[in-house]
Amino acid sequence: MTFLRRSGRLAAIFFLWFALHGVALAQLHEVGDGSAGPAKAAHVTAELVAGAPAIASGNSTYVALVLHLEQGWHVYWINAGDSGEAPSVEWKLPEGVTIGKMHFPVPKRLPLGPLMDYGYEGTAVFPFELHTKKDLQSANSVRSGQTLPVTHLGAHVRWLVCREVCVPGKAFLGINLPRSSGHDLTASTNLIAAALKEEPTSLPNNVSVHVAATRDHLILKVETGEREAGAEFYPLDEDAIRNAAEQKLEPSTKGIQLTVERGDISDTLPARLKGVVKLSGGRAYLVDQPVQAAAAAASESATSSLGFTLAIVLALAGGLVLNLMPCVFPVLFLKALALAGSAGDDRQRQRLHGLSYTAGILVSFWAIVAVLLALRAGGRQAGWGFQLQSPAFVVLMASLLFFMALSLAGQFDLGLSLTSKGDALTRKSGFMGSFFTGVLATVVATPCTAPLMGAAIGFALAQSAIVTFAIFTALALGLALPYLLLTLQPSWAKLMPRPGRWMETMKQLTAVPLLLTVVWLVWVYGHLYSSGASDGSDHIARLLVGLVLIAVAGWALAHWPAQRVGMVAAVGLVAASLAVSLSTPRADRLQWQTFSAAAVEQAQAQGRPVFVDFTAAWCLSCQVNERAVLGDTAVERALGDRHFVLLRADWTRYDPEITRQLASVSRSGVPTYVIYPAQMHGRVQVLPELLTRPVVLRALSQPGT
């Protein structure tokens, strides 16, 4: 068994590491005797699971090797990285049964001392596709007392499980699969379905990957049509890259660029690059692309081609342009209005306002840099706008901007509600107000990337902490510079129109870009929760309800201005808004499948009853029934105990098959709930539109279901 994937220097490192920590090299003992059920080994419990309750002649289903690992231990991907070995399986199959290749879900990066491994922690699932011939004999294996013949599969499994030490293991596992006369038994268990979903897929038509190479770097340009927050590359060839080296990221408006260090530093370029590109949201794609020589002007990625001086200039210019972005401009415009309205103030006071505003921006940028550097020190990749990967931050930002937009649009005057007494305190709060306006400008700037910023930030994040702070400071000064110059040169403020009613009109108009930014943040929030099983609509609905509560809070401030009752009501409503927005919808504990008439017939052919939920997203009664009754613990337990096949017929968009099925039970709309008995010719039950728990439980307990 080969534990090393490299030679020379890495071999020496590996030997030293395990000489210090020890490797379990005791003679391997194979656990298990090939019978069905799990087998316990050192730090691992291994078992075989089936993707369907039975197998049928001439059909396909899935079985999987499942390794349950103790906390902190891991097993390996098909390319283990710097050390390790992937699990292997030698099958013992009866006649008439064949099995396909081992499927590997996308792994994770696992640092181990000076090395980097690729593998899995927790529960590792490796599916195999199983095929049966049409003439599969029924006498494969018949156990005493069973009425159905049973097909027995055996598997000799080997693995290497590691933490600070590595322990090889092996087991002889088995699984019994009853024979069935059914025709479609491809349904998967949750474990197998999740593993297959995490397996890398071929590149879709809307995703492209181009690979360029220099003497010591590989540059992968991934285009998906939208800005990507993060990416990782896992090579299929052992020495393609330096596994432990940092993978540098440069997001763009159309995707992301990764720069990785080559495993063999040479003037000879590799012909092709094979591996897996893993993007945010669980997307992973197989890459098998030709490698082209990088052009001289772009021989390195933009993050490493800049000089320090040029990066400073680009950051300063990018900060200036950032003021014109729709998320930042309203804040700057309001400060300019305040400056125009304070033309009678002394110059010293105006300058202090400008310096306070600049200090707020600088402090905020420095805080962002500190977090970025801390994440980088912990081995995580992050870039400009990383806060937007946090649902809580998106909710807070959308709520804040919506609250500001309501105030600007004239629903209430925030100043009347927060007026302080006393001239000294007023002056102090004025400078603090400018400081926190600078903080606000930084917060609302994070979704935006101005021209010239990308290259400067990419360069900054690849440099030392001092250089990173210097470049982000230049970016902050660029953002603060317009207002700071107006306060340092009050004569320039005379170029602005004289104060008047136009200021109120323009103030209300600035609510429009803020509201558009809120719409965009709601869209982002939905995408943070979108996956193959969910489109994020439930989370969007909760955020919208939260924004409605914020609108009611604005009404309270307008109805009771400068009164404690208004402030208390507003604070309570805002707190309730955040609680609702950040709440998580309860996931279905049972697995619902997409409805089809064929699915009903298939379930009945297997002797299983069927519960069909005819529903639609626009049907309020449907949503209430699903959450209050079908999601009830007792109802879910009854459905599971009686082995119901659960089908959901989504009529949100017109579907002729669903319409025909509704007509077959004398219904023309939703909600409709139908129970089909286990026997094809049994009595079909149609439940009332408004469900209660007793009604459903009574229907589920009827004979024949």
C-alpha cells in the first residue's frame, strides 16, 4: 500500500512527520464476515447501504459504501493529495449482477502538518451503480422463512483513516437485497442521493474554464456569467499542483480566476489539466482542459503583476469612483446636502466634520482588513465583499438601507426621534454622526466594486499585512476624499446650489437607489439559500415580512415623533423584524417526490400506499396545511410508519397531467389531498381542503392504507 504521493522533498517531510507522531502499522485485521450489517474497526464503522428496498431483473439501482468516521478523523478522495490512499472495494457478486465504478463526491482540503490532503470527515459515502440482467435467476439466495428470494452482495473494503496518525483498515461487508417484480427501483436513500448530488459534473454550456500556465503557476479562468464568491481546485493528477500552497482568487463580474502553484516547476508546460473546480453553493465541475502558455503581458494573474505604487494609485482611484456607485452615492449626497445647509458654520467646525467622516471610513476599512487577514491566517480564502456571504449580514444591511430609505422618502424624520438636548451634547453627537456616516458609507460600499479596484484588492490580499493595510488605506482615502476636500476648502461648496426646497425633493429621490439596493440584497439573500432542493423562496418571504415590520416601525416613529412610546415601539418592531428575517424554515423530515401518474402506479405495484399533496405556491391554504398539519410530528410519524410514498403535485404553473388527475377525483383546484391505497383497485380517499390533524390521522389509519 502506497502512503506517499510524492518523492524527494515531500517524502522526507512525510517520513519526519510520521516518525514524530507515529503510524499504526500493526498487522491488518479484517473485520466483518460478509453478512449484512455494519462492521466496527479502529475509528471507522463501515457498512453497505442500498438505494432501493429491492432489486428487479433488467434494472439498475445504487448501493454505497458508507464510512462513519470518529470526530477529527478523515479518509481520502480519489487523489489523496500529499499523502494517503483512497478507499477501494473488491466486490463478490452473484451471477446476473454487475456493478459500476466507485463514485467520489467532491472532497474538502484537509491540512495535515506541512501537507495538504483531499478527503472527507464525518460520514463518507461512495455510491456504486448496480445493474441486473433481465434473466436474473431467482435462486441466488433464499433464506429460511422468507417468501422472497434474496440477492446477497459481498465486498472486501480497504481504507486508510488519518488524524495525527494514520490507521489502515479493511472489512468484509455484505448486504441482502430482496427480489422484486417492480420495474423502476432507482429511488435513492438520503445518503446516496446527497452523495450523488455532490459528485462533480461535466461543464454545463453556460460555464467555461480556460487554463494558462507560466513556469511556476497555473491560472484557471472560470466564467459562469456572474460574480463568484469563492472557488477551489482539486487535481486528479498527483503532481499537477503544490497541494499545500495557497490558491489565490480574483473574482470578476463574470466568474472567478484561480492561480495555483505548479507541482513541477519547469519551462515545459503540461499538455492538459485534469481535476475538479468547486464553486460556492455546492457546485463542482470536472475539468479536462488543454493548457496554453500565458501571454507575456499576463504571464501571472493580475493579483501578482502589479507593483506596489501602481496598486496604491489604482486603489485611490477606485475609492474615488466608488462614490458614484448606486449604493454609496446617496450617503455622499446627503453629506453634501448637510454641508450646503451648514454654510454659515465656521471653517474649523466643517473641517472637523470632514475629518470625523474620514476617520469613520478609515477605521471601518481597517476593521475589514483585520478580519480578512485573520481569515487568511486561519487558512480560509476571502475577498472584498466577503461579508455578503453571511445571511445575517445581508439581512442587517437590507434592513438598515430600507429603514434609511423610508426616512429619506419622508415617512418619518429620524432626527426628531433622536434629538438630544444641550448644545455641547449636540455638537458632540454631530461629529459622532459624521464618524458613523463614514462607517455607513463603508458598509454600503461592500456590495460594489468600482473600476480599477479589482486588481488593486487582488494584489493587496496576496501581500504582507503591512502592504495590505497600505492599499486598503488608499482605497478608504479615495472613498472619503470628495467630502473631505469640500470641508477643507469651503469655498468649493459655494459652487453648489443655494439651500431651498430642492434639497428636500432631492433627498426623497435618493431613497430610490437605496430601495433598488434593497431589492438586490433580497435577491442575494435568496441565492445564499438556493440549492437543488430549494430556491430560497421561503427565506425571501421571511425577509420581506421583516421589511414590512420595519415599515410599521417607521410609521410608529412618524405617529409618535420625539416620544418614548414611538421609540420603544420602533425598537421592538425592528427586533421582531430581525428575528423573523433570520429564522430558518423547518425542513421536511420526510422525503417528498415529484408527482406523476406513473409514480402512483409504481408505488401500488410495490404494495405501498400513496399520499398526494396537490399544491401551489400561490395557494395560501396549501401553505398553511403543509406547515400546520402535514408538518405535524404525529402526522409525519404516521406517514413514515405506514410506509407511504409521498408525492407532491405542484400546480404553481399549469400542468395538464395534474389537471387531469384532479379531474379524476372530481376536483378542479388546490388544495387537494388524495390517498391512494396499496392495492390498485382499492378505495381512493379525498380529504377536505382545510386539514386538521385528527382528520388526516383518521384517514391514514383506514384499512387498505
